Amino acid sequence: MSFERLERLDGRVAVIAGGAGAIGMATAWRMARLGATVALLARRSEQQFAEALAGLPGSGHYGVHASITDSGSLRAAAEAVRARSGRCDILVNSAGFTKPVPAADLEGLSDALIDEVMAVNFRGVFATIRAFVPLLKATGDAVIVNVSSIAGFTGIGSNLAYAASKAAMDLVSDSLAKVLAPEVRIMTVSPGVVDTGFVPGRGPDFNVKAAATIPLKRIGTAEDVAVAIEACIMQLRFATGHRVVVDGGRHLR
């Protein structure tokens, strides 16, 4: 493994789980612009993949249909990437799920919602890593970037299960950074409020109120998060098990 800063990603393959979402697509664009072959992993049709991929720079990009809550489909997805590209150098886990429930509303946080949030945000991300680790380790110089949230260490977020799921993934990311080194680095990017429509029901009013509480006086964008992901891959080469917070200072409140 070389720890020198990368200028380009030519010849490398980036798998982006949750690639059809705003952060996933912003990251895909940046990876493609730098020369990587991008594989979007999502529950999408061929037509939906074609529309998403059409906007990416370069060529050779493709979609892989899989659900991160279905380990069998993830293993099949990893095999599809191996068969088509022969390698996986970068895995970005940007898939996620939540639903707003105030922390004081204990009854509103139902067992079913807790299970669904944990299944996607914790088990699903872990299962995606598990499926792709053989391909990642084979390159000898791979990186996983998990998109987490400041909710994982502040306890403040769309709901308590969401915060717990992100905290769990942060902890497991640290553990995996030890056991998968040196062939695979693991980095975590933790956004705050991001203007993507990820949290149902949050609109302009919420964004304006949130921005007023943030030291840098605006909420984040998908591009802000994608830039941080790119830095983890390209610049922060001698770092693993590290959290990059990209929230405009919201966690300081």
C-alpha cells in the first residue's frame, strides 16, 4: 500500500451503495470525474440506472440491483462486480433510512420502526462490507467510506433509533479498521443537517431554523458530503478508523 496522495482514480472501481440517493450520486460524479469506474448499488430498475448513469463523466459505469437488507443479493452484487470489473477498490456506504420521531415521544418510536432503522443503517451497512471485503482485500490498497451522522455521537437526530444505528456503525467501523488493515482502510463521514430530502417531512422552514443554529450559518449539501468522501479516498491516505465531521459546526451547539 502506498500512502501518497492520489491525483486520479484511473483503473479503480468504486462501488457506491445507496448510489441512487443525493449523496451517492454526488459522490459517483466526483469518482467518475477522477477516472474511476462507478458501480451504483441500489434497488433500481435498469431504466432508472440508465438515467442516473447518463449524467456521469467518462464511460463504463453500471448499476447493480441489490437490497442492503438482503445478504444474498449483496453477495450476488459482489459477484457481479467481480465478474464485470474484476476488482473493487472503493466502497462507499451512503444508503440509509429514517423517519422523524421526537426523542420524548417514546410510544412514537415503535418496535417496527426501530427494527427497520437498525436493519438498514446498521445491519445493512455491515452486510454490504461483509459481501465486498474479499474483493477489497484482494487489491491490497482499498478504502471503505461509511456515511454516518453526527447523531451517532450527539444523540440528537431524526429519532433515537437512528442515532443508535449510527453510533453502532461508528463503533464497528473502528473495530473493522483494525482487523482489515493494512489492505483496507475504513473512514467515516458524519454530516449534520443536509438538504437532500432524506428525512421525510423536513422542508424549507426546518432548513432555515436549523441554519440559524449552525456556526457557519447554513445547512449542508450533498456536495459538501461528497467532497469529504473524496478527501477520505484521495488525500487522507495515512488515516483509518477516523471520523470526518462535515456539519458546519452544528455538533458544537
